[in-house]
Amino acid sequence: MIPSSSSFPRKSLLSLISYNSLSSSPSSSISTINPVPISLFDSVKEPHSTHESGKSIKIQTFEIPISEKSDLNQTHVVETLIAHRNDAVYALRYFKWVEGQLGFARGMPGPFCILLHILVSSPEHYTVARNLLKCYLSDDSPTSSTALVDHLIHYAERFGFELQPRVFSYLLDVYIREGRLKDAMDCYNSLVSNGIMPFIFVINNLLRRLRKTNKIDSARQLFKDLCVKNISYDCYTVNEMMRAFLREGKSDEAEKFFLEAKGRGINLEKPVYSAAIWASCAKLDSTAASGLLSEMKEKGWVPSEGMFTNVICTCVKQRNMTEALRLKNDMISSGHTLNLIVATSLMKGYYQQEDLNSALALFDKIVKDGLIPNKVTYAVLIEGCCRNGNMGRARDLYVQMKLAGIAPTVYVVNSLIRGYLKAQMLDQALELFDEAIKARIANSFTYNNVISWFCKRFRLDEARNIWDKMIDQGVESTVVSYNNMIMGNCKCGNMDVAVALLSEMGIKNLKANVVTYSILVDGYFKKCETEKAIEMFNRMVHLGITPTDFTYNTLVSGLCKAGRTTEAKDKMQKFVEAGFCPMCMTYNSIIDGFIKEGNVDSAVDVYQEMSETGISPNVITYTTLIDGFCKHEKVDSALKLLNEMRAKGVDMDITAYGAIINAYSKRRDMNSASELFDEIFEVGLSPNKVIYNIMINGFKKLGNMEAALGLYDKMKNEEIKGDLETYTTLIDGLLKDGNIILASDFYQEMLIKNIHPDVITYSVLVNGLCNKGQMENAAKILEEMKKKNTSPNVLIYNTLIAGYFRDGNLIEAFRLHDEMLDRGLAPDDETYDLLISGKLKLKQNVPAKT
């Protein structure tokens, strides 16, 4: 029978024997540790224990021999355990009795380590060994994990126990489960350094705990050790490492790890595929994610609803609605139901493809099927309606959302306000704006939307009112707010106010950005204050603000428009050295600048330089050059460029067609002009008023008024309204053709349409009537000009004077000459030629005096 606890004094075996008498253990501090009088076996149930397989085993009771009762010391305990190394049941009962008597196990690891080796030598006692370790380490163990490993190795070698990985794996696993990660890592490192590799499932547990506690670097090092030592790992290892990479946001590494494991032939299970799908979705690679879903189905696995949802949303983000819809159907056929996340994502995908009707139809369907839209669903659909201009349905959804008890978010309100403003529905936008202010959800974006709208339309007073309201409501003005106000003032030419706002930003500790300075540079250029624009650009650079491509292009374009194209080209070269990459637009500005300055050769040089740098000319490049060639009567060069343009597959725009048609017209080649005119319709474009006027004028010059009038009728059929140039050209041609009545009809039509004639129109009328001997009507035109306070020019007077000379009305001819002088018009050489030739003619016809 086991002696009672009163048989021996409750004190540590350290007081009974010297530790050195037992062994030369690596521990150097054991002799100073106080025993912990708590049983290690509180969790070991008697008389039964349980094997790892779940099978119950009975622990037999036994009596301690009388001789042992009187000679209990550590040497004896160790000798007794070793003597019964093949009887795990006896060793366990004996150790429990000794520990219960003296409580020395935690302070004296020798007997404890020997018992662990005995227990793991018996498969029926694996669970007991694990529970023994769990109890031993449940509180702060007096022995470090490294020392405990050393003790286990030392006693195994001393007493001939096999170094089984199981006992060390159990030790490591307990540290992991207890959350003692530092001890776990120390234990792992100690094991590896001694050539002992724990079971892979324990390593996987360690990887999982390291991942969940964000110790990713430690997880990486642990896995690296596996690879260096050529230790085989399994799919769970792969899963843990992939999720560790994903936790760091390194989806590329996770995907690469998956592919490598797959290449090594590791049997990858469903969780690994789930992580791989997650990695592909994080990379927005819907093709790879969809392929992995297919592989899962081929393996007989049904992807979870979450997997389908993730991949479908990724497809929508990549604007791949065809695949998204296919996967949606696949998800439903796999037994899942359409969830709100997928439905909302598909709605967004529909409206992004400008298929708002399908988005709205899907919304109606899910509501009918019982899904309850949330604030995200409403926000997505309202945004879609606003972007597609369906403000009526957007408003209905907004009301429906509020009736459902969902409070409007500032995101929804801002979407609606932007939509109303885009649709020019200012009253509705301001109504919602006031509603947002009353609900105290308006933020700086809300105010900036309205301020920007007013500023872009030169309505600065109203923009300032919104600005003041923002300040009164305690909403801090942002850099964007200031940029909007600066832009508005620059558009209106108020550069002093714009610069004052820039200074105010500094006072409020708001740092002006590159957008701020770009707006100011552009504003100065538009006000033709070129030097101040350059000064503002230099100031920005001095402050260390790096110009953007927009800023560089603004400076180049501004200098070109100011007639300083050579300087602009030089600056562009310096910008290139600073890292600027000129684009087609940059070169177009310089080419246009040289063309307007009449320097066609320099424009061509820039075009060639542009081509040599690998930048492909666009339609604006060609149109600018073609128009320049035509204006400088280099029509052959223009046509050559036209052929090059077509050879490169650059589609002509209306401006390009107009330039070539105008060139043909100037050469009186109306056949070629007509062919191009017809081509405009063939390519799906529509001629504008400018092209119609060019064509009408071209036929007028040829005296083909029938073709000119036919074009006018076509113009009306296309609902293109004629302008002053149109009517002036037709009237001129009709008068020259002798069709005074129809010319008069066009003149009356022009007046009815409230198109006021200018001095050129009056010149055409006077010249046409005079040439047809209609001097009375011509004189009426002059009187009409006087009534409308339109000053006749010298040409009109010369035409009338010539007409009166032809009619022999010398008095009226000289009266008009005097009237010219009274109006302050200086007669030109033609006027004097008319007067002199008229007087000579008169003298020759006067009868001789008798």
C-alpha cells in the first residue's frame, strides 16, 4: 500500500541529495529553484487513461515495497524508473506517488524526462505523455524550453532511450497551444540544431500561430529551414505559407508558392486552392481564379459560396461581365443561392458597361425574390443612374432607400449632387445640397462638387456663397476647395484674387500642390501675361514641387500660343533632361505654333523629330500640318500628307476633311472636293457648317449656283442652320448670276432668322445691284446701312460711284465722293481713277462751244 503523505516530510529532493550525484545535466540553475507542491497529474484520471486512438486502458494499482519507503531519494527514484522502463504503467504510478509525496518534478527534471521517454516508448501511453507535458508547462515552467530539450536529449543518451521525435513534437506542440511562441521558437531552433525534426503537423501548427500573430518573418525563416534541410512538407504547410504571404499583401508570392508546390507533386487539398483563388483575386487576375475554380470542380470539390463570390466580384472589377455572369449561373447550379454581394457587384458591372437597364432589372428581381437591398446596393445603383443620366430613377431609389429605413450616406448624396449638376439640374442639386447640410452629413466633397460646378461656369459669386456657407458650417476648406476657387478666378481673369487665395492657403497651413500651380500658370497664359506664367512655374519648381506632364504641356502650349514657339521647343528639351516624356499633344502644340507663325518648315522639322522619337502622329497632328500647308498654298504637300495619314490607318476627323476640301476648293477642283464631301457620310461622320460653307463658296466661284443651292437644301435637311457666311455667299452668287429676285428672297430669309448683315454682305449687295444697273436699290442698301449705324467702307462707295458714272449721274457720283470725305474715309487710288476717267469721258462728250 502506498504510504500516506504524512510518511515523508513535504520538501524538495534537492535537500536530500546532490544533483551532481545523479548526472552532469546541462542545467546550471536547478539547485536554486523551489519545488512547486502542485500535482502534475491533476488531469490524469484514475484508474483509467486514454490512448491517442481513443481506447481506454486501465492503470493497475500497486504497493510500494517497504524498503523504498525508508530510502526515498532522487537516485533511488531514477534507478526505480529505469528498472521499470518497460513497464509504463508501474513507472507512471510510481512517479505520481513520489511527486505527490515530495512535489519535486518541476525542480528536478531528471525523473520527469526519464518518465516521458518511458511513456512514449509505449503507444498506449502517448496521450498520457502529452497530458503530462501539458500539466508541466501549464504554468510558468522553471525550466527554459531550450534546457528542457537538452535534458530530454541528455537522459535519453545516458540511459539508452531512442531519440523519438514524438516526445519532442509533443513538447513543441504544448508550447504552441499554450501560446508561448517565444518558447516554441526556442524549442524548435534547439531541436533543429540537434538534428531532431518535429512532426510536420506540429510545424504546421507553429506556422499557423506565427501567421495569426503577424510573425511572418519567423514563419518564412521556419519554412526556409525545412527547405535547407530538405524536409518534406505537405499541403497544410503550403496552405499556411500562402496565407502568410497573403496576410502581407504579397499575392504574387502566394501564387508562385502554389505553383511550385503543384509542380513538386504535393497533393494539394481544397483549402490550398481556396488560398490560391484568394491570391488570384487579390491580383485582379480573374482568368487564373476562374481556372482554379474549374480545377476544383474537376477534382470533385464544390467551391464554396465565398469562393464564387470572390471570383465573380473580381471579374466585374476587370470589366469581364461575360465570365462573371457565367460564374453566377455556375454558382447557382452548384447549389448556392444568389447572394446580395454578387447581385450588387453584377449591378455595378452592368452600369459600367452602360447597360443600366439590366442593372435595374436585376435589382427588381432580387427584391421580388426576397433579398433585402442594403446601403451598398442602393449606393451602387444610385451611382449608376447618376453616371448614365437617369436622374429620375436615381431619385426614386433614393426615396425608396429612405422609406426602407436606411439613412442616406454622404457618398449617396454626393453621387446624386454630381448627377444633378452633370444633367444641368441645378435646382434639384441645390435642394439636395441643403438637405445634406441640415442632416449634418455634408462634407468637403459635397461643397467642392457645387463650388467646382459654379467656378467652371464663371459664376464666381454663387461659388463664393457656397464657400462662405462651408466655413459657417465648420467644414474645413481643403486644397481641392482652394484649387476650385483659384480655377474659377483664373477662368474669369481675376489673377490678383487667385494669387491672394494662394497666399491664404499658406496662412491656413494648406500646402498648394502641383494642381494649384498648374492652374495659375494656365490662368496667366490665358490672360496673355506670359512672363508671370513663367515666373509662377519657376516658383513652383523652386518650392520643390515636381511638375506633372500636364504642367509641362501647359507651359509649352502657352508659349506657343503667345508666339514664342522656338522658346517653347527649347524648354521642352530642358524638360526632357529633367525626366519629362513629351507626348503627341506636346509636339502638336509646337507644330501648331510654328504653323501660326508662318514657319511651315520648322513645323515639318518638329513632325519629323516626333516620328523619330517613336511617337505616332494623331489626327490633330496631320490636320494641323495639312491646314498649314493649304493656307500657305502648298496643296501638293497637304495631299501627300493626307495619303501618309491614310496609309498609317489614322482616321480623318471633320477638321481634316474641311482642310483638304478647302484646299481643293481654292484650286477650283470641286470634283475632288465633292468626292471627299461624300466620303464624310460614308465613314459615318456629318459635315458641319464650315464644310458646307466651303463647298457652297467653291461652287459659287465656278458659277455653278445650281450645285451651291443643292448643298444649301441638303444643309437644311441635315438641320444645320446657315449663318451669315452662308447667306452672303449665296446672295453674291445669285446676284452675279443675274437672279436678283432669289437673291432678295435669301436676304429677306436671313433678316427673318435674325441674322444681321455685316459690311461684307452689304458690299456684296451693292456690288451685285450696281452691276445689274439697279442703282436705286443699291442706294437703298446704303441708306439701310446708315439707319443701322453700319459704316460703309471705301469699296461700297467706289462701287456706287462707278455705277453712277456708268449711268451718267455725275452729280450723285461726286456727292458720294464728298460724303466719303465727310465720314472721314480716305479715297483710295481706285476712287481717283474713277473720278478722273469719269471727268475725261464727260469732256469728250460735251458739245463744242460756238
